[in-house]
Amino acid sequence: MTQPKKLYIKTYGCQMNVYDSERMAEALGASGYVPTDAPEDADMILLNTCHIREKAAEKVYSELGRLKGLKAGNPDLKIGVAGCVAQAEGEEILRRQPLVDLVVGPQSYHRLPELEARARSGAKALDTDFPEEDKFDRLGARPKAQRGPTAFLTVQEGCDKFCAFCVVPYTRGAEVSRPAARILDEARALVDRGVAEITLLGQNVNAYHGVGPDGADWGLARLIRELARIEGLERLRYTTSHPNDMEDDLIAAHGDCPELMPYLHLPVQSGSDRILKAMNRKHTAEEYLRLIDRIRAARPDILLSGDFIVGFPGETDADFEDTMSLVRTVGYGQCYSFKYSPRPGTPAAEHDQLPEDVKSERLARLQALLNAQQEAAQQAMVGRTVGVLFEKPGRMPGQLVGKSDHLQAVHVNAPAELMGRIAPVRIVKAAPNSLGGELA
Ligand code: 5AD
Ligand code: SF4
């Protein structure tokens, strides 16, 4: 028997990359690879890269530079670049960094075994095509081993929205939805392996429109309702969404589908109509607020999350105050906020940029407000009893850590048998990023 080869994958960026890394590891499993956490032991190192924010490509080149020593010590080590930087840079990576053996774009992971064989033979391997077929289908069935209670499942990829700041439509291509039958099969297989909570992923997941097993067009709500019928699948979530794709039946599902958890990440980016228009978001601040009202009418206890960009080209003090005012009106439970950074090839990168100190000052003010809202949302949980899905042991002996229905981390003294199960927990204390509770 030959020794298994070892694979080390470093994952950057979003949850879709986390899912892709899992699937890449499984694909290379067929070529005799087993995962390792130690890059120095690896026969293959894959960087699964992200291109969403500042100097992404430069960071990858410097990370590759740091791998030089490992490659010198082990000439058989193969180094690959996957993900959105691979897609955006393509052959340039092979030109600029000769130690790279393999470059694979996010739509070509099913070809990894071939590409790996080519790299092993000493040639350079490159694939950044956008093939027509469902790459996940081409990757085949997933391994049968038991796994943790939560999983990601990509249902949709790409984006047709072309927000003026964003590279995703260029790196991930046009919106493609996987057929519902494949998603249902994959979900059943995950549940058979111990999964109780699935987060459906897509760059623009609520734009999901896939072909159903009945041949009809299924939106995300229909897909969620069918998934919810799977015995043992207790919780569903989805991320990330665009306000304009929040269809009526999806809002309704938040009210009447108990498996759909009361948490929604619905980025608005700015509270100024002028900036929203310049960003090509195609809705106003008021339309977003009315949408939030409708979602809250369907599910009053929903915890809202979002993304904000400050310092977009042309943003005035008044525009920024509109963002602050929208945040005060909504009251978020948790948010991500960023300084605008120009992405080459996107429309907004062509415009005059705001001074760095203006961006920094606005970001600090926005984050202070968002942090205060997050703390208030955490504090509001004290005294309430919520479902917690236990995922792992806590730092203290006898403790387990899990996630509440609202996606907050909760520490509880609980027997190990509860691992992978959901139990009601009374929240007794709150910190900014975690809660403490007692079994109810
Ligand atoms: N600059 C700053 N933030 C950005 N995002 C996307 N592109 C940029 C950019 N050029 C943020 C958006 C998006 C999140 C994933 O990243 O807020 O929702
Ligand atoms: Fe990027 Fe999201 Fe806009 Fe699509 S909807 S272009 S992924 S920010």
C-alpha cells in the first residue's frame, strides 16, 4: 500500500470558500490525499483565496513567497492557488511566482484530480474556465464519514447585480442555481452523517431559482420548505442576500417555517439614496426600511445583520449621516463594516477616492454605533430561553458551546451526550460576542 499524500488547504474569505475547501479536499481524496493541519508535512498546499477586499492579490503573492522555504526543503511539494484570486489573476500567477504548480478557478474544482496529476508530472496546471456543468455534481457523492452537526451547502453561485464596488460578478461569473434535486440529495446525505443544521450558501442566495424535481422553477422559499421536511434536519439558514431578491414567499417562510432560523444577513451598504444609486444597488433607503418592516412583521424576533461600506467615492458627511440614521432605525444584532477600497476593473475604482483619514473616522463612528447595537441585542437575550445546538466542548471542563437560534455563541454546563443535539437553554449572562446559559 502506498502512503497517503497529505493535503494542507488554507482558506480565506467567505463561507462559500469554506464549503469549496471541503469539496476540494474530498475531490483530492480520490487522488490519495488526506487532510493535514501542518503545512510543513504537506505534499500539496492549496491556498483558497478571496478577492473581495483590499490588496487581495498582493497578499496571496506574499503568502506564496513565504512558502519558498517549504518548497526548497521538499521538492515534491506541489503548491496550488484556488478561489477568486486564481480566477482574477489566472496565468499571471504562474508567471509571477514560479513555485506555483497549479491554478484553479472556483468553477473548475471537479477537474482537480486531473490538474493534480498534471502538476505531479512536472507540468504547470491551469484551469480558470467557466464550464456549463454543475461542478458540484461533477465532484460526485460526498464521503460517508460522520461529521459535526452544522454544514454549509452551496446552492447558488455568481452574481448578476454588478454593484459598482464589487468584483464578485467578474470572479464568480453569472448567477447559476443548482438543480433542487441535487441539493435535496446532498442535504439528506449530510443529515445521515449527523448534520442537524444546514446553511444554504450563495453569493446572492435569495436570487436562487433552480429547476425543481417536478421540472418547475423553484425559488429559495420552495427549496427551504422542501429541505425542512427532511427528517433530522432541524435548522436552516441562508446567506448572503440582496434586498431586491427578498420575494414575498421567502418573507412568509420566515413566519411559518419553524426550521428557518430567526437570523437574516441582509446587506444595505449605505443609508444614502445618492450613494445607493452610485453603488448601483437599485433600491432606496426607504424601500429597504419597508422591507425590514415586512420581515419583522413575519418574524418579530428576527436578528438582523448586514454589511456597510463607508467612504464610497462621492460620499459626503450628509450621506454618511444618512447611513448612521438608517442603522439607528433598523437596530442590527450584528454587522460587518468596511472602508471602501477600489477593486481594479470595477466601475467605482475609476472615480476620485476619499482621503483615508475621512474613511477611518467614519468607520470608527459607524462601528461604535454597530457595537453598541450588538451589545444591546446580546443583553436583550438575558432571561430568555432559546434553542442551542451544541457543536463543541467549551474552554471550561464540563462546558459545551453551541449556537442559539439567533446564531449567537452560547456557553453552557452540559453533559457531553448533548453534543450535536438541540436543547432549550435559559440565557443568564451576556458578553459582546458570546452568551452564558443554563439548561432549561
Ligand atoms: N470595498 C469595501 N468593501 C467591499 N465589499 C465588497 N466590495 C468591497 C469594496 N470594494 C464588502 C460589501 C459586501 C461584503 C462581502 O464586502 O459590504 O457586502
Ligand atoms: Fe457583489 Fe453582492 Fe452586489 Fe453581487 S449583490 S455585485 S456579490 S455586493
